Amino acid sequence: VSQSRYNGVGKLNDYIRHGSKFEEVVENIEINRKNLCAFNTTVSVYNVLYLAEIIEYISEHYPNTYHLINLTSNHSPTELHNTPPELRGSIISKLEQVKNKKLNTIVEPTEIQNIINVLQQDNFQDQNFQKFIDFTRLIDQQRGEDIVTAIPEYAKYFI
């Protein structure tokens, strides 16, 4: 019995899990599918914009599995409170919709609600967001990547 980390689909996976190739992840999951019982998604400022899509993807492709959703912690640049306020409404709306859907996976609605609750808080601080930008620029430089290729919604913050 195994559990798989699933923090993004396609380019988002490859960006968050540097060195990973989404197609290979899917191949490995398929090879080990009979032993698979759960997926674990750690939600950060990098993948929160696409969390609803991640939940739906896992539900569609891997029915009858558990999907655990938790918040990243102990790394302040990537924590959820750094999600820009102007993007939060659409994220919350998508998560409310997926929370109310009949999914083919077992997802605790309270885990989705926890993400919504954090996004509804008045917890955004410019200096913390700047730490996210600085951290992301540093890792992009080290990796030879660009966050905008994986998360185009962040383009205006990385000009």
C-alpha cells in the first residue's frame, strides 16, 4: 500500500518538484496503481491557484483513493498567507464548487474548508510577499526556470 505526493499537474508539477517530469509521475503511479491508496497534496502559494483542478484531476483519474490535503508550514515564503488578495476570490469560488461536487476520491471537505478559511483571512503582508518573490527569483535563477511558465497568473508580480 502506498501514498503518492501530488502537488500539481503538468508544468506545475515539474516546477514545484524540480527535476520531476509529470509524464513519468503518471507512469509510475500507473505501474504501482494496484498498491496505491492515497494522494497527498501540500498546498502552498505555488499551487493554491490550481488546487481545485488538482482535486478534480485526481478524482477523475484515480477513483476510490484517499486525497489528503494539507498546508505547507515552516517555510514562510511559500505559505498560503502570501497569496495575493486580488487572486483569492476566484480561488475560493473554485474550491467552494469542488467541495460541493460528488468526487470519485475520498477528500475531507474540512481540508478544503481549511484552505478557504486561510484565504478568507486578512493575513497578507507586503513584506512577506516580497520574501516569496525574492525566494522564487533565487530558486528560478539556480534552476534556470521561470515561475511564469508554470503559473502565468504571477507574471505581473515578477516583472
